[in-house]
Amino acid sequence: MVEVTVRKDEPLEKALRRFKKKYEKAGILKDIKRNSYYLKPSAEKRIKRSKALRRMRRTMAIANR
């Protein structure tokens, strides 16, 4: 759970900005989007494999430069 205490004489916008940063860092939105619909285990494996392959290609391309 993300908590932000508003300090004395602190503008609300600044506290809201700190909340957004903590919210992003905690990965709450990413988790909600990931669990918003059911994905079959086989489809999940396929996606993981393709992401790993993409990551590997990217690191190889950077290493070759």
C-alpha cells in the first residue's frame, strides 16, 4: 500500500506528485493491467519466450556495436 504524508505548508500538487512516483515505483498499475484479463498458460509462455528472445536480440545488437 502506497502512503504519502502531506507535510505542513506543502502544496497538494507536490504531495500528489510524490504519490504518483511511489505508485509507479511500486508497479501497482502494471500489476492491475496484467491481471485484468485471463491469459491461458500456453499463451503466457509464448509471450514470455518472445519477450526473452527480443531482449536477447537487443543485448546482442548492443554488444555488436
